[in-house]
Amino acid sequence: MISYSDLARKAVLTKPVYYPGKPIEMVALECGLDPDTILKLASNENPLGSSPLGLKAAGEALRGVSLYPENSAYFLRERLAEVRGVNPDQLVIGHGSSEIIHLLCSAFVEPGIDVVMGEHAFIAYKLAVLLQEGNCLEAPLVDFRHDLDAMRAAITPQTRLVFLPSPNNPTGTDNSESEIVEFARSLPDHVIFCLDEAYAEYLDDPPDLRPLIEEGLKIICTRTFSKIYGLAGLRIGYGYCHADLVDLLNRVRPAFNVNSVALAAALGALEDEAFVEMSKATNAAGLTLLSKGFAELGLEYVSSAGNFILVRFENSDKVYSYLHDRGIIVRPLKGYGLPNHLRITVGTENQNRSLLNALAEFFGK
Ligand SMILES: *Cc1c(COP(=O)(O)O)cnc(C)c1O
């Protein structure tokens, strides 16, 4: 008998599988723990929860869910355009910013096309490229940081896309605005540069590529409501770029890709400056506390500009299981080629202290 796999496209079978952070409900079930006592520091979510203004708008939008969403995201694009200083026709809205990555790959990648990225970059790029049967050209990082010269050198005549996350997940490292601008200017005209700004709101002064987009350089920047706005479960993000690129991405975008509750929540969250500020401050304090704690435990960690920290362990499997059995979920990174590291999301002060205490116990300190 012919199996389903026999009938599938080869890329579907050969593409690596994505393993997300383990959900709280699953760990509760496995360990017989109360879900309310479980600490999830595995997916870079906001430990303060969701933007209250976003939640309020989402609740009101629930009343309208018998109707299809407004497919062009008109109101969100109008408001985002004001907030971000671009034109509404320069915005494309996705089911999370990872959908924008997929849209880029479905529009520009096919067999024979190369896509350049960093070796330990956010893994969604690789998965999206391989699904379209393109080649990933991975430039090594230096000290866990993207090496833009190496990325520039990796570009071929067949390269259509280059992805740079800054800060990068899972390393937490970022590149400066001047480096990124110089890199963008150095790219050949046949390459589209995607700057992934998932953690931009955690930076004091995020790189601004809008003047370069205005000049006509082939650039798309992506942002998300999943991280600092605390709306990961609603799945909404966006890209801003030249209107011609928006038109192409809208051709491959599935109709009604973003639901009406998410659209409303994003509009509400955009106004929530107080929540963003509080989240940023909580994160900065948490980074300091955790970095100090890791150093005191004699652990090697990578200085982070995001809301998570990459930490090296002699035996990361054992540490992972030890924390897991105590209801603390962190992120293993074998899929990233970093088998000796765990990625730990910054929590609230209490959560960070619980994590450090559990680690101290593990090391018998
Ligand atoms: C979390 C993350 C995203 C955002 O994902 P969404 O699909 O918007 O939830 C994008 N890029 C990086 C580097 C991330 O870590």
C-alpha cells in the first residue's frame, strides 16, 4: 500500500521538526504538579502577562466573532503607520511575525535559490527556506554574535534573502545600528534583507532602517505582538517595507490569516505605553539579577539584549530534567546546534529567584 509519506513532497519529510517550549499543561500532567505552580521560562513570553489594554480590546472583539475578520487589517495598519512613522501601504500583517518569514520564503524561495543566515540564528528561517526547497547558507557567529562580514561573504548570485535577527534568539546578542546600516548598504540589488526585530522594544535605541527603506534599498523589518506586548497566544505580528513588497507578500498571504480578536488586541496593546515601559524595566532588572546569579554559580552565559539568556552547562540534559521535575520549564537547544546550552527566559523577580535557587540546589550550593 502507498503510504502518505510516499505521496508527500520530499521537503516535507526532510525538513527538521520544530520543538517549541513545553506547555505548562503538559508538564503539569507529566509531573503531577498544579499548573499554577509551574514556571515557564522557555518561550520568551512576557512574565507580566498581556497588555491590559490589549486584553480589554480582545474581550470586546469577541462579540464580533461570528463575522470574518477585516482582511486588509485596515485599522491596525492605519494606527501602526502613525506609531511607526511609515505609510499604511508599507505594512503587512501576519499570523505572528513568523508568518511574515514564511510569506517571504513562499514568495522568493524555490529550488536553486540560496538564503543567507547566521549559524545559530532563530530557527524559523531555516525551516521556512527548507519547506520551499531552497538552500540555507549559514555563516558562523563570532562569540555568539552575528558576523555581518561573514554573512556578506556568503551571498551568491542565487541569494534572494538574508535574515538577521537583532537581538538574536537564542543567543541574545545584537548588532549595532551602524553595523546593520553598513551591511544593508553593502548588499547587492538582487538580495532582500530581512531584519527581524522581535525584541526591538527591549532595546533603548533600536536600529532604524526606515530611511534606507525610503531610499529604495530592499529591506523588510519584522516586529511582533508576541513578546513585550504579551499576546503570543493570539498570533499577530507585522512587517514594514516598500509597498511593492507588501503587494507581493499579500499575494501569498492566506485570506483571513489574522483573526479579528488578535487585530483588536494589537490595536489596544499599541497604546499601552505604560505596560511596555513596565515590562522593559522588569526585564532589565531581571537580566541583571540572573546574570549576577549565573556568575555566582560559576556558569558561563552570554550577555543578552533580549528577554532571555543563553547559559552553558556541563550537562544540560541533567539540568533540564532537574528543573523540569521541579516545575521549571527552560529551553533545550539541540535543534540550534547548541547541545550544551539552555535558553532561559527572564521572569519576574520571584520567578528569577526560584530559578536561581533551583540551580543552586542542583549544584549543591
Ligand atoms: C519570538 C520570535 C519571533 C516572533 O514570533 P511570532 O511568530 O511573532 O510569535 C520572531 N523572531 C524571533 C527571533 C523570535 O524570537
